[in-house]
Amino acid sequence: MASSGVLSGTDNEVLIESSYRQLLATINVEREKIRSSHADTDRERSRSEATFRAERREIEEYSNVERQKIDIEWKRLDKLRERMSMRWPDPGASENIEINCSGKLFTLPRRLIASIEGSHLNHMFSDAYVASIPLDAEGRFYLDFNPFCFGLMMDYLHLRCDRPDAVPPPVSPDQQQNMDMLADALDLKAFMPINKPFPGHGSSLKLSSGSAEGRSVIEAGHPGWQVIGGAYPLPMASIAYFEVNVVANSEARGGLAVGICSHIPQGSEIHTIRLVDSIMYNSAVGLIGDSFAAENVTKGIVLAEGSCFGIKYDAYSRRLEFFFNRVSIGTAALKVQCHEKFQQIYPVVALNTKGQKIDVNFLANSPFAKGGV
């Protein structure tokens, strides 16, 4: 080292080489750490892959076992469904079924019963239940049903076998409740049609399908009362309910009426709300008609735009309950002298002002009653 304190070239080279060696040693240490880390990662990956493969094998084995259980259960259910449903007869089987329906004899081809798959009548004659059907003294199946209504059902099944689009025969008013009860008990959907406005109404009211099944939109294109009834009567085997949603209405007092009638309004009746054998709620007024007795229905309610009006009918108590915005506003009883006339009951609506529009819902869920219907 020189006396002036400045490092010589040789000393600089020594320091540089020493620093380089230290740096190289540090790099080697870091390299070993990285190698070690990679080795740890590889070992961890191997362990994870082994664990994953083992778990996947367990899941696959479990899935296969569960799939086999499900397949077995489906086969069991298929066999049970076959036993609970009457299928089309085998070529060697007897073609006819002898039925004694409350004293009236029927001879039915098996294909008729088999054609109404899913109904309780079909289930009754399935392998699972046929042995439970009682027999008469002659060995015929005995059914304790209304024979007239059962005969109408059989007539319809005969027609449907020849014409798939056949409609059920009309039911006389005095048998409507019996037919509804039998159709409900046997779950024969053809005799429980979803209601709709009567297509042959004869008025200028415009009809269109609603947003869902069982809903219809009715619009008035001209001023003056125009009345339209349902195509089918209300079900008489249980409590029936329908409701009207007011979509558009510029009339300050409502100008609407909703109710029931013993028949479908036609002819001159479609231009008045004073219908014979009817009970209607007239907007801003209250109940009108010639067929109600005791009643406690709130008067003066306006069926304004955005409101909802519902009617519930109990065929057993012969009482109506009225709902405004799904809240009960009272009940009314049918006059005793009108019971015979109201063996069929049709929903009825009336519009009075141009531009009025309502949405009728025949499948609405009935609100809870306050008044006991």
C-alpha cells in the first residue's frame, strides 16, 4: 500500500475477487435453497396427486354404488308404477270388463280403462288394486258410483278412442254436482276443464289469452254494458274461486260488475247487468241481483284500476264470499227458492266503458276466509 493511503491495483484486484467469491457463494446458497424448495414442491405435488387419485377413486366407487342403488330403486318404482296402472291388454287377455255400477251394467273394453292413464279409475283396475274391488253375486266388478254420470264418462271414453279430440258430452244441470264429485274422485281431467270466457258471447268485447294458463284478458272497445260469462260452470264438488284484476279503467266510479249467474248470458242479456238468476257486485254500489238473501257485504267499493276482486262459492253451504284486494268484504247466501235454479253456476263479468281491461284468473289461489265460506 502506498504511503498516500491509496490502494494499489493489486489490492483492488484482491478486494474485487474477494467480493466476487462472496457473491458467488451467496448465489450458490440461494440456488440450493431454490433447488430444495423445488424438491419440496415436487414432493408435495406428488403427495397431493396421490391423495387426489385416492379420493377420486373413493368418490367414483361411492358414485357407482349410489348409481346402482338409484337404478335398482328406479326399476322398483317402474314395476310399482306398472302394477298401479292398467296397461293396454295383452293379446291373450280378456278384452272386456264387466262392471255393475250401482245396479246398471256396463261391458267395457279394457282399452277404454287403459286409455285414461294416470286417473284413479285406471289405478283401480291395475294389478295393485284390482283385487280390492268388490264383486257382485255374478262376479262382476261392483262400483258404488252415480250410474248416470259413470255412463257419461264411458260414452266419452268410447268417443275418444275413435276421435282423440272428442270433448265430454254436456251435463244436465241436475247432474252437474254429481258429475263434478265423481270426476274429482276419479281424477278425470277431461270433466274438470279449466274455465275461460264463453267464446260465443256475441258482444264486442275483445278476448285474449292471459299471462298464464287459466287467465284471460277482456277489453271493452265500445261504451255501454257488455256482459260475458264463463264457458264452463264453477266446480260443484268443492269450494270454487275466481278473481278479476282491473288492468285499465278510466271510469271514476268503476263501471264494472263481477258475479255469478245460473246460466251463460246470451241475446239481450249481454247488454244489462240486471240478469235473471244472478248475484253481482256493481262497482261503487254493492250487491245487485235477484238471488241473494242474507248478506253483509261492504257497499260502495270502487273497482278502480290496479284493484282485484274475487268471489268464492261453497257448493255445500250455498254461500258466496267476496274479496277486495284479497281481503274478505263479506258473505251472501243464495235464496232457498233459488237453489234448484243454481245447480250450475257460471262466473260473469260486465264492462261499461271503452278502454276498460280486466285480467280474469280462473286458477287463482283462494285467499283465507274471514267470514267462514
